Amino acid sequence: MTQLERESMNFRLPKPLAAALRKAASPQPGKTATDIVIRALTQELGNIQGIEPCTEARLQKLEEELQQLRNSIKERDNNPTDSRTEEKLEALNNRVAKLEGALGAIQNNNFAASNNYRRYKNSGNPYNQSGKPAQLEALDEQKLALRLNVNIPTLQEKHQTLDKQEFEEWSKNRDRGKYMWRFNEKDGLYHPVK
């Protein structure tokens, strides 16, 4: 999503709404109070030239379209059709099922990521009882990709195309804690390097 120039505006919200907005907001990208308000406004106002719809809005629209498609398929099921039309409807039904599966996976990933963040945020003191900072553990491909905010194929590509030092520098630039990550051939995990 391209970065757009923003304008500051003051609004007076009912206290319960303001409290709910503060509770839902977090420093996580896409979860700030401003982002939540932008999503709500774009959902209410519809498409606005120069504004890309957010992922949740696109997913919601996709869900609505899938539901309309499913309803139209059900309506057609009640009417007699020829075998070719039935084949087309079956193919459409299969595509809808695949899309619903992908949508469910995306929603589960978003839920898991937000739950992990909430668990981390609410864990209290980030230091262990000895007073020393908690040590990062080695991560597998999936967890490191999530931490670096990239997809697994991108992480694999960087690991294969960059030399060891370049990969460590690349991972440091992507890591929120500015840790470098080094792959260990023996255990197949990525280890943090300070």
C-alpha cells in the first residue's frame, strides 16, 4: 500500500466508542487507532479515488461476493439444467470452496499473529527473575518469516542468494529488535546474533 499524505483532524467521540477504539488499537502495523478509523471510514464511504482498500475490506468484499455466488448456485440447483451447465456450476462450486479455504487460512494467520502479539504485550515484565533480558530462541523458517514480516518464499530466496554476511545484514534491517539471524545447518534453525 502506498504511503499517502495524512491530514490531522479532531473529532469528538462518545466515551464508550473512544474507549473501545483505544482498546482495539496497538502499535502493530495496521492496528493503530488511525488505521482502524481509516478502515471504518472506507467501509462506510466505499471506494474513494486514491485510496487502496485495506486487506480486511477486500476480504469482506470477497466474502460477500462468495456468498452471492453461492446463493446464485443454490438458486440454479433448484432449476433443471443441462449437463454442461452442471459441469460449470460444479467447477464454480470448487473454486468457491478453494477461495473459502484460502480466506479461512488468511483469517487464522491474522488471528494467530494478533493473539501472539497480545500474549507478548500482556506478559508483564519482559525480564526474567534474574533481571537479565530474556534470550531469543532459535526460530524455524515460518517463525522467522513472521518476525521479519516477509513470506517464506522470500526468506528462502534471500537465504539461498545472499552470502552469510549479506543475509545477516538483511535480516538485521528487517528485524524489529535489530537482531541478525544466522542459519545453522546442524539443527536447520535460524539463531539470533547480537
